[in-house]
Amino acid sequence: MPARDDNLPQLVVLRALGLGDFLTSVPALRALADAYPDHHLILAAPRALAALAGLTGAVDRVVDSAPLAPLDSSLYGADVAVNLHGKGPESHRVLLSACPSRFISFANPEVPESADGPSWRAREHEARRWCRLLEAYGIPVEQDRLEIHLPPRRLASVPEEAIGATLIHPGAASAARRWPARRWAEVAHSEREKGRAVIFTGGPEESELARNIARAARLPEQAVHAGRTDLLELAALVAVAGRVVCGDTGIAHLATALRTPSVVLFGPTSPARWGPPPDRPWHRALWAGGEGDPHADTPDTGLLEIEVEEVLEGLDTLPAAPPGDTRLAC
């Protein structure tokens, strides 16, 4: 990430959320960087995203921020503040309390300063939502600029067994989006029987889940990378994998960003809102058609309607991704 230049006006963008949320905002971030080339674009987001944000070519600096918490004092008095976090009023007030000269946001009747913004659409795709916001303020956006590229040194450091492997990411933030471990084990075992290497990823809190699935599938401990990677190491595993299979979680957006073929299992939320771009056949969304509570503490009934055979068929028929857009290389 470039060194901070205090002589440049600041453009502060609030998106203090997780990995998938960040990746769906990348087209909007790039549009802002293009529209304000003489500004220092600062992303208010969790510190863990900083290394990945630097690969977009749009973000100059990440300032560690928690959802709806007051901004760091270094972000006060920005030339422009953009709310890519939500519809307000709380997130609007977080930015406005930092006294920016210009404010870009969706309209919220509780915040008069947002009156010029467009209206919020509840069922809009998350990536499209932020593009539309900027377009309403006259900022042109290329919605398909979702991709990132890892430095070659990162790709060179991945273990050999990960190259071309089926990467299984069984975890998700809520139980509603977690497919049963037994079914993941069946998928892993079938993939191995077909001669494909299999690896498992996840956060530290998902290590035990991944190890249990690996044991059930009769796969070695070395196949489990859950809890052993930072974000860029995880991205490198996704980038070299032959295919990714996961639930509706951040890893699915990482597969989209890295053009790795993927099968994504949706349950309580429609892929029309959070799924991969529908014009990319190397990403396949499986969904039974119903919607529910994405934060529930039991697996969604629609998610449970997706059977192992459907997932295996999706993996078997995934096409390879064509070469990416070299304009996005950093």
C-alpha cells in the first residue's frame, strides 16, 4: 500500500464489515479512485483486510474500524466521505460526526444531510447496490471490476498439494448457512475417489470442524489448512485451487475475485442478492428457492434441500474460467 501523503485531500470510505462485504464493494472503490485521482482514498474497515485492500489498486490506506464505532481521529475533516456500509441512520452519523466537506450516501429520512442520495432497494444485489449509489452522484462505475490479482511470490509459496485441488470451506458465520459436516465429508471423499486432491480452509474457530470432516472423509491432517493461514495465504490457496466449494460466505466472493471456478451453496439468502455474477458459468450457485433468517442458529431448511449428488454434479461440470482482465493486475 502506498505511503500516506498528508498533502492530498482525504476521501474516506466506510465499509467496516467482513471479507465478502469488502469484495462486493471493490467495483465501487475502483470507481471512487478513478473519480478522485488527486485524493488519498482511505478505507475505514477491519485491519485484517488491509493487505487484500492494497491489491485492488484503489485503496491507499486502511484505518482499523469496527462496525458503527466512532472513526479514528485521523479521518476527521475529510474532503469526501462515502458510506458503503449501510443505509443509515447509524452509519451515516458515524461519518457525519467526522465533519467531512462532502457526504455521499443513500437517503435516510432521519438524516437530513443524506436527502440528495438515492433510495435504498432492499432486494438489490450487494455489488450492484454500491455501484448504483455512486452513479446517482454522477460517478461512472464498471460493475464487473470485481477481480484482484495476487503477487507471484504469494502463489509460489503455496503447498504443492493445493495446486489444482478441490478446496472445501465448510464454515460460515451463522449456523443458518452451514451445510451439515457429514455431507461435506461425503463430497470430500467422492472428490478424492475421483483422483482430485482435497484441501480444507477456515478460520481458527473452524479448525476442529475441518479436521473432523477430513477424518470422516479419510483424508490426512495435512489437507487441513483451517486456522493456519492469514488472509493473503488463504487467497493464494483459492487462487491455485482447481475449484472451490463452500457456503454463502466470504470465501465464495474470494473465488469470484480470483476467477477460481466455484460451487456455492445458498440457503436463507437468494444468490440474486449475494451470489456470483450470473454471466460467469464457472461460478455456480445452488439454491432451493426459499428464503429465511440468515442469522438463525440452525441450518436453513432450504440449504438442507441441497443434496450431496447435486454438489458433486456441479463440481464435475464446472467449466474453466477464461483469462481475466489484465487492467486489474497490480
